[in-house]
Amino acid sequence: MVTEAEYWKRLQEVKDPEIPTVSVVEMGMVKRVEVKPGRVLVEMMPTFVGCPALDLIRKQVVRQLSEPDASVEVEVDFVFDPPWTSERITAEGARKLKEFGIAPPGSQVDELPSCPYCGEEKGQVENLFGPTACRAIYYCTRCRQPFEGMKKV
């Protein structure tokens, strides 16, 4: 039987469909993994209730955890209590977000994130509504680059 630790390791390979350098584990989306004979249950916390990528994430998790033993039933449940918060993003996840060009959230809700390109902490909000509900668009006043940033929730 595959152990819970092995399933967590496999989940590390499931990438966020919108940010392919960061795993769902690093984003803090995996709440719990429960292993029983012939079955594994994964409880996941979506970053936002209306996230359009949930079906894709579910399919990726099922595919990743079904290999190499297709006889194991994989169940993925999205849970909303407690809700996901940006504090669940791991340090490695924050590092990878920054490498990808997306600023990790600041420590305060109203704090502007640092520019992922030059590190400048003084910027401005261009649009609170970025390409997804969990991101906003900012502008760096030092290097003059627009950038996306994860919202602090």
C-alpha cells in the first residue's frame, strides 16, 4: 500500500494550471490526504470559490495519484471551510511565484507587493482585477515594469 507521505510527494508534481512552476502543495491548496486500502481521499482548498481550473486540477490529481496503481480509487473533494488564505503559500511557493514574475502577497491586506523583477517596494496598483480572481496588476515605479501579484486574502 502506498503511504500518505508518498501521495504528498506525488501531489508535489501536480502544478497549478495557471502558474505551471508552482505545485498545488506549494500553493497550500492541499488540506488533507487520507489513505485507506484501495482508496485515497484528497481534500483541497481552492484559492477562490469560482476558480475555473478546479476540474482540471481534479483530473491532474486523479491522474497523478492513480499511477502506477490504477486500482486505487482517488477521490478529490474541494472544501471551503476553512477557506484558503494566501498565508498557506509555502516559502518555496513564494520563491517560485517570484521567479515566474508574480509577486507573492505581502504580509498585510493593503500592502503593495515588492516588484518580482527589481525588488522595489514602492509601486502602484494598476488594476485590482488581474487575469484571475486571485491576482492583481501592479506597476513598479523603479524599473517601470508592470507585474502581477497574488492578492493577500
